[in-house]
Amino acid sequence: MTSDTTPPLRLYLLAGEASGDRLGAALMRGLKSIAPDVEFRGVAGPMMQEEGMVSLFPMSELSVMGIAEVLPRYPALVKRLNEAAEDVIGWRPDALVTIDSPDFSLRLAKQVKESADIPTIHYVAPSVWAWRPGRAEKMARSIDHVLALLPFEPPLMEAAGMSCDFVGHPVVAEPVASAEDIAAFRSETGLGEADVLLVLPGSRRTEIERLQHPFGEALKTLAARHPDLRVVVPAAPGLSEDVARFVRSWPGDPVVIDTGATDGAARKRAAFGAARLALAASGTVSLELAATGTPMVIAYDMNWLSWKIMSNLARVETVTLVNLVSETREVPEFLGPACKPESIASALEALLSDEDGVVAQRDAMRVTMERLGKGGEAPGHRAAASVLKALDYAPRHIQPPPSTRVPPVS
């Protein structure tokens, strides 16, 4: 327990991609509100750096996904892994908190555990309900405590030998654009009163490169039927120039938003609010769209080898989080070989013409937000309280409330 003589809490945080950076920033804010003298060190993106973190090396070096995609960068990743492990062990923090990016994060935790008795916490439970269930038991060898985003995950983590709290998903606490914000965005971008299709091709360069063709061809088919439809493309920090180049040949006179710019987050919120519908890569972005009630189609493709391995190990028939959390299949998805322009275009066309489908999606979105903690304590604060409780550092009054759990989707 804390006391007046307790030294400042020192936490080493590591994030490997944009979504983890967002989680880490909210966690840092929560920790500072509870333990103001907390000290941070680690690997961070721009959002965590805004909270005071100095990154050991650029987080973008870790933002790679897919077996075949990782192989060419493996030596560089190993070098960064060793560098981070040495930094953790040398600093001797009260805990190592790794955030998502499990391939890198869990290797780091394992390496640290082999050399030092440092408590390890992992933020975002591995999706063992989706594929490779044995990962939980393997993870328990080097992770002590888990912060789960989904309400059905704690029992799975606890069964593997780790303590775990459902802390809520940060998307439920993020602000949404006002009507005035949306009107201003429409005016400044020249969208006027046009219907807006939001296109989100991923947060990694490799994803965007692979999806630019099927997404672009689907948009050409859709634009032939809806020539007045406008396209808005939020680009992940550092990727706006690449995205602008990739979408140059797309119809709909695309508006590219640099979300890493000073006003990038606000413009992204306004774009979400302005959109009639969205086409998005698979990932947590489906929850961001659900938070604003934006009907969506999900599509994703990857290297053939990566797809064959992952699809053979899959345990669920959908990977879209709105479908999983709401226990519905209202959001259409086209993955791997099914990621075809004609199929994507048909699904988007259906959302433009079928009001019943839109209503059904929005009902699923509402259930999803409720189950992820909407209306409760901010997830960043709950995550911070869970970290401190796991370290026996937090007073009783800040422990997270009991989780409301729902069974995993079978």
C-alpha cells in the first residue's frame, strides 16, 4: 500500500501501433489522476508522447502485421526487442505494461521475466476466443495480469492462470463531433450536402497498399450508380502522403485527413459524424464507427500464406467486433479471398438502399456500446485502477467496479 514515504511509482509502457498508443495515452491520464507522481518510460506514439512519454525509438518501427510481412523486417525487430528489454531491466520499473501488439509485447515480457523479477501487465487480452487458444497458457508464463477490453475475456485469462479485469473499451469514452463541427467540416472540405462514404483502409502501410485496389475498384462500381457520393479517407499518423498517393485514382474526389495533424483528431470525428456509411479494414475501427452509429462494411485482405495459416486456426465465423460483442452478424464482412470489389460494392449499395439493414446494424451497435461500458467509469481510469490494484499500490476506493460479463460467442 502507498504511504507518504513510498517512492514514486515507475511504469515502463510499450505500445506498438496507433490503437495501442491511444490506449496507452488514456491509461497514462488515468494513472496520473490517481498517482500524480507516477513516472513513465518506454516506447510510445504521438498520443502517449503528448502525455509526457519520451519514446525509446519510433513506435512506427513495430507497426507491421502478417507472417510474410514480418519476415523481411525480422532482424530489425529482434534488435529493437533486445534494446527494449535491456532498457526495462536497466531501469527496474515497478511494472512493465505492454499494450496490444502481442507478437512483440509478449516476447519482450518473456525476455524481461527471464532476467528480472519485474511484474508484467498486458493491456488487451489476446483473442483466444477467435484463434490459437493455447496462447493464453503460453502467455501466462510471462504475464501476471491482463487488462481486457471485451467483457467475455476475463474468465478465459483467469483459466489460463493470470489475473484479469474487464476495464471497458476506450471507444465508449471518446468524444463525438457536434452538429456545428460537422457543418464546419463539410464547408471547409467542399463536401456541401453530399452523401459521404468514409473509407478506412487501415493504420499500417502494408494494409493500405494491399487494400487500395479492391477498395478503389469497389468505389468505382458504386460511384457509377451514385456519382454524387463523396469519399473521405482518414489517414493514420505519418501516412497521409502515402494515402493521398494511393487514393488519387479513386472516384468521389477523395478528401484525405491527416489524423496526426494538430487538428487531425477533431477532423476525424467530424468526418465520422458526416458519413452516411463506411468501408473499413477489419479491426477496432468497427467500434469507432459503432460509437457514432455509422453503418459499415468490413473488408480485409493479406498475404496468401498469412491468410491460409490464420484462417485454418480460426475459431469464430466473424472477426468484426460489433458482430462478436453484440452476438449478431449484422455487419457484412469480406475477408481474404472474399475481399472482392464486386462483393464490397454490392454490400455498400445495400446499405444505401435498405433502411431495415441500417436499423439492424445500429441496434447491434447500441448493444455493443452498452456491453463495452458506455455510461460507466472512463476505461482509462478503470485500467489505471486495475494496474495499481494488481501492484497492491491503489487504495481500496479506486479499485475498478465488478465487471459485467457476457459469455463468449461460440
